[in-house]
Amino acid sequence: MIKKILPRTFRSQIVWLLLSSLLIAQSVSFFLIIGERSLVSMNQRIDQSLNDFFTFADLVDATPDYLHDDLLLSINDPKRFFRLNEDYQLMKSDSLLTQDNQSNIIAQKRLLQRIQDTDFRMGNALIIITSVTNNEHEKVNSSYAEFIAKREPTDLNHWQKWLKPQLSYDRIDTEVQLASGLWLYGSFKLEKLSTGIQIRLLGLTLLTVTIVSLVGVFISLRMTKPISSLADASEKLGKGQVVDRLKEIGSADIRHATSAFNTMNTRVMLLLENQKQMLGAISHDLRSPLTSLRLRLENLDDGQSKEKMISTVDEMNGMIAAILTFTRQQAVENNSEATEKVELKNFFNSLIEEYTDTYRDCHLDYNVNQINHFECRYISLRRALRNIIDNGLRYGNKVNIIVTNPNQRQLNITIRDNGPGIPEQHLNDVLKPFFRPDQARAHNDGGIGMGLAISESIITSHGGVLELGNYPGGGLEAFISLPL
């Protein structure tokens, strides 16, 4: 399952590696920044509320009791509210104080440390921090118990709360018993870390990912273009096609690989050309002594031995002529015939018409889906198929051609005749040059056993495979698989 998801091409792997690395790094940075900002913002809010709370506590201690009400009226506003009670308030909400979170722990420690540093006569201190929305409670003049009771439950999960813009305030409730025995209760609504920073960081992350994606695609195209060219050239070389010298571009290792390919291509082409020239030269040179030998045989007295020897010489001359023809044809095809884009159905229809127009029984069963064209050396491939069809009509009187495509990258061609077939032990041998099984297709047809060999050579040069087998219903079946 994972292998199907992962990119397969070198180009997509480069982009995927860049993006995944960037996303991991950005995500870690994102959460580190948000965490740090949240911690700093939380400490600032705690310090601000404690400063206001202890400043007002000092004012209460310095103000006569009969002026306390006036002092409370003068300082309270919609975002902070103080009250003096003879009894504690927050501790009565003990069942509601289940928020044992990091903020409350830090705030409680800071509150106790503040009391220890400023006025050790204060005691029974308690602080609670609660997240609120901007419009949940415009004022904080209700007690914590009333605030919790009025608060509507929310269905937002952690991530929704984190992303929700309205979750931008904290309510901080603080309660301390003063030295006079009165309880000072204060509520504050302070703006916390704005979600604007989160949105901006997300936007920056997306912008960075977009830029890196574009740069990654551009770089990968530059890096993989020489590799793609090298792969295409290797495929053409494997099919026997002439490959022009590749430009040595890209990084040092890619240039080295391209240079090695160019050297190999030159040597292979030179070796093949030398072999063809040598074969042609040998065949040509053999004609002269064979001709001289035949002339001498003609001067001998008539007899059965004379006729056999002349027949053998003629057969050798035919074989040499076939070799020369085959060598010339390959030279012409490799040097002059280029690969071209061919309309698939028209290719086979025109091939069949060559036989149906001359009243030979040749039938086409075309079952190709979603493929209209393919690339080949038109004349060569046509000759290869024609050799097989002619072979079937020579030893039988009917040939069926079945064309299918099991997938979008493969073309299958089955050529089936109704002849006598070939013994199983000779199925591989008949693809060798000059092999003619006497028992397989008995009567003398004048051939020298080069037709199937030539067909296999052409099909192999197209990157395909030719296999022979006897059809259960009788006759020979040639199966051809070509890459698209």
C-alpha cells in the first residue's frame, strides 16, 4: 500500500523529498514558535493581573473601611472587577475547579511567590485561568461560580479551539485573604495570544511550500532531463535503432554516464557495421569459387552424382544470395529507415488487404482499446509480419491474425495458420538461419530457412519477442509481443 503511494520517478521523488523535509521543518518551527509565544503571552497575562491585583490590595490596606465601596466603584470596569467579602468565594466553587492545567499550576506558583516576596501576611491564595470568547461575557463582574453556571458548553475540539479566532481571551480569577481578615476577590479578562499569528504563520508556510515546490520542479526538470534522454536513447539502442550522440549536460556524474553511453554506442554500432561488412564480403567472395566449381561440374559426364553436386552448389549460391540480401536490407533499415508514428488499425488493415486482394484466406481479428498509434520502423515490421504470414499460407491455406493489447504499454499479435505445424523439438530451431526441419513441413518449397530468422531479428530490434507454438486445433501459432 505504501509503495503505491510513494512516487516512483526520480523527478517526483526529488520534489516529494524537498516538500516532505520542508513540511516537517516548518511544522516543528511552527509549533515551537506558537508554544513559545503562548508561554510568553501567558506569563505576561499572569503578571499583568497579579500586578493589578496586588496594587489594588495595597490601596485597600491604605484606605479606611468606610471608603472601600467608593474605591471599588472607581476602579471596576468591564475588563476587571474587584470585590471585598467577609467570606471566601473561589474556594466554594471547589467542585468546579477541575482545571489542573499547566497555566493554573504556573499561575498558582507565581501568586504564592508574589505573596512571599511582598506581604507574607496574606494567605489562602487561589488563582484560576479560564479561556473565554470575546462575546461570551462582556463583563467579569459575576462570581466564578455564576460565570461557570452561565457558560454555554462548546462542542469544539482542541484543534478547532486552537484555530477559532474568537478564542482570544483569558478570564483570570484571583482570591487572597488580606491581613485584615477580609477576602479580596478580583476577576480580569485579558487578551491572550492572537490567532492572527497562527494564520500568518500558516500563510507563510503555504507560501514557502509553494515557492519551494516551483523551484523543486524546475530543478528536478533540469536534473532529470539528461537522465530521461539517456533512458530513451538506451531503449532505442536496445531496439537496434540508430542513436545520435547525446549532449553531455547536467551534473558531473550524469555527464560521465552520458559520455560512457556515447562511447558504448559508437563501439557497438562500429562492431555491428564491421560484422555486416565482413559477412557481406565473405559471402561475396564465396560466389567466385562456387561459380567456378559449378562450371567444372557442368563439364563432367552426366550422372546422378553430378546432379546432386550441382544441386548442392546451387543451394549454397542461394544461401549466399540470401545472406547478402539480408545484410543489405539491415544496413538500409538501420541507416535510412527512421522510427515513425503509425496509425495502428490502418497498419494491419493494409497488411491484410495485400492478401485478400489476391484471394488468399487471411482474416484479421482486431481488439485493441484506447490505442490509436504506435511507433515502429514501418517497412521492417511489415516485412517481419509478412514473412510469418507467407510461411503460414505456404504450409496451410488459411491464416488468422489476432491483435490485442493487455495494457497501455504492450501490443500482442498472434498469427495462426492451419498447416501441419512443427515438431516440438524443432520449435526453437526454426528461428535459426538456414534451419529447415525435413519432418516438419515436408514438401520442398524452394526456401532456404531465412524467413523466420529475419522476422525474429526485426521484432527483437523493436524491443519485442517472437515465440512459436503448435495450436491445439492444428497448425502453427506465432505469438509476438511488442512494447508501445
